[in-house]
Amino acid sequence: MRDTMAEPARGRTDREGVLREADAGFDRLNARAGGALGEPIRMPSVAAAARLAQRLGIPVSRPLVAADEDGERALWVRAEPEEDGVVVELIPAREAGRWAEAMAGRVQSGGSEAVWGDWKWETDRALRLTRMSPKAAALHGFALSELLGRPLTRLFDLMGGADGQFPLLAAVAARTAVDGQVARVRSDGRRVRLSAVAQTDRAGGFVGLHGSATLLDRAPEPVATADSSHLHPEALTQSFPDGFTQRLDRALRGPLSRIIATADSIQAQTEGPLRDDYAEYAGDIAGAGRHLLGLIEDLVDLQAVERDDFAVEIERIDLADVARRAAGLLSVRASEGKVSIDRPMTDTGIVAAGEFRRVLQILVNLVSNAVRHSPPGSTVWIRLQEEAGSACVIVADQGPGIAAEDHHRIFERFERLQPQHSGGSGLGLYLARRLARAMGGELSVDSAPGQGARFILRLPSA
């Protein structure tokens, strides 16, 4: 392979991916692929990097091989998003020989050999994930879209060596290769060995990591989390003394609320500008705090509903009004996910017998689940109907649906069909059904894969 390209070649696209500016070198390579100014970039790897950089809002760097009149040449493509498009730079690969070996299956660095493992990953200079093999999602059960653009540590929990050092971070500092960083994949707890090569630009500046993960644990290990505990669910609440969860709630609610409020303030940058990644970390802290508060509330309710003396206050309630309130509470979350909620009109009403607070709790859970599982651009419907002696609220979504054999599972304690996805303790539907039955009603599901889900809350007519 001959590499005669001595200087970087630069181009600029608009937000639609159309090439608007290009120097002679960039224009020549793009023309060889059939492209021209005023058209989308025709070099597939370059165009893909530009699209990814624009979608994630972060710089993306990766190696490629481009064809020119001199043959094939090893290059680096660096795509950096701007307000009105993306600046794309093609850089001669100073380490072409080493990366040819890496792509073939192994990297030699300092006498150590890093074997290309079970799946690959890449980061930018801020160690944010820019690419992962689809195989990673299949092996570990996470969604690639949820991790791209996130810090590497969102995917891996790095484990220190015997000396307390982290080989991967040392490789970043030394701009070299590493083969021996042990980590756990956060989604399933399995250990992996990370191999990586630090990539640099022509000035020696760090531009990212290209790495791999080799499985050390072939079967997922049980991880003690809110929805997957080494304790049997029965033992979790039966071991609590009376009043324990209420005391836990009182002890933690205040501190957690202050943490959430402070993190929200930092994320909103009320005290002045802040680096984007710091604001993102603050948002993560606030989200984690809200998750913990929700878990505590679920545990309090769980201990309450399973007491022999648990009872609800029966009153006349307007199900349409409760449904509208639940939709209003979830409207911000729905808009963030580009999901619309079609709620009952203000001039409709249907009277039922139940406890207002508990019915609202059930419907908030149902609507929240529907929003969480709905794809962007879809709608969650809330409908009312009367049956013989019953008043019903139906919450329907356009999500992936639920197989018939799983209909009973979703109402069990601590049960989640997709435990790798964040967003709950596995208690919501269990509590909702227990509360519905305590009010003389029922909660059921009607769903099939690919057809969305319909949850029906039935309460006695008032």
C-alpha cells in the first residue's frame, strides 16, 4: 500500500449531509467515489462518521482505507460537528502498519500482544462511546442507542489491578496500547478483558480509543440491584420489621430530595455556564436520585399492601379526571421522548368507587410504562368505557407488545421482562394490581408481540 498523501484534506457538510466546501485533496478523493460539491459525500465511511458526529453532537474519529489513483491508502477521518454542519478532515495514518495488523486481528505494542476479542468499541477524545459492535448488544442485553455518546464508564466498571492502577487510563495518558484492563459490563455484571489502542492526530494529540472486549465470564452473573437481587423477593420484605420502610422513607427522603434539587440546579446552569459533560453528569445524579426515591416509595407500598390489615378508603371518583391528571404528570416525560398522550376530553366523565390517591397511583404507573415503551412519534391513548357494574380506564400504547406467556409474569413482584433497561423496580404492576383488587376491581392486560399493549383498570361503578 502506498501512502503519498502528505497533508490533511478537509471538507464541510451542511446539516443535511451535503458537501458545501472541500479542498483539492478532499475533492479528489470524493470525486473518485463519484461525488461532487453540492451532493452528499460519496465515501461511505466518511459520510457515516459525519452523520454520527452530527447526531451525537461530539467529534468522531476512526480509521479507513480510501482508494486513489495511487492505490489504497490508510487514513483517519475526523468529523467535528458545528452549528450549521460538520467539518470533516482526512488525515494520513502515521500508524498505518500497526492499524493494518489491528484490523486483521491483533496489535503489537511494547512487546505485548492484544488479541481482538469478542466485540469492538471506540471512543472520542473525551472517552465517550462513538461506536460498538451490534454483537455487544446481543451478548449483554443493552440498547446501543442508549450508550452512544455516553462516557465509557457508563458501559464498563473498570477494575483496578493489584497495584490499584487502571491500565486503560494509563494507556490513554501514555498514548499507547493496552491489553489487560479487566472490567465488568454494567448491564449484566460479566467480566471482560479490555484491549485498546490510543489514537493520535498528526500533532500527537489524543483523539480516542479503538478497543475490544473479550468475555471472561461466559454466563451472566447475578447482580444485586433494585430488580435483580441475590435475595429471593419473598425474603426482601418479610425480613423488614414493622415500620422499617416508613423509617427508611423518612431518613432518606430529605437528603435525596436535596441531592436531586442541587443536581437539577447544576444541570440547569442557574449559577452560570458549565461544561456540557459536567451538566450531563449532574443530570445523571438527579435521575439516579429520583430512581432511589421511587424504589423507596415502592418498598413502603409493598410492605403496606401485604399487611393483613391493609385497606383503602372507598369514595366516589371521576375516572376521567384522574386519567387527565395522570396524563398531565407524565406530559413532560412524554414530550422528551417525542410521544403524545391522547387523554380524555374535559367534558367527559365516568364515576367509579375507589380511593382517589390509589387510582392516580395506578394510572401514573400505567401511563409511565406506556410512554417508556413507546417509540418516538407514537401515541399513548387513554380511553374510558362502562361495562355491567364496572367503570374502566384503558391505557394503550404502540410499543413492542407482550407475549401471551408473559402476561402473568409482568404482575409478579420484582419481575421485569427487560431487566437491562432502566426505569423501574419491578414492583409497579404488582402493586397496581394489588391496589385495584383492594378496591374491588381488577387490572388486566391485552397484548401481543408487535401490537402494542392495552392495560385495563376495572373498578366498581359508583
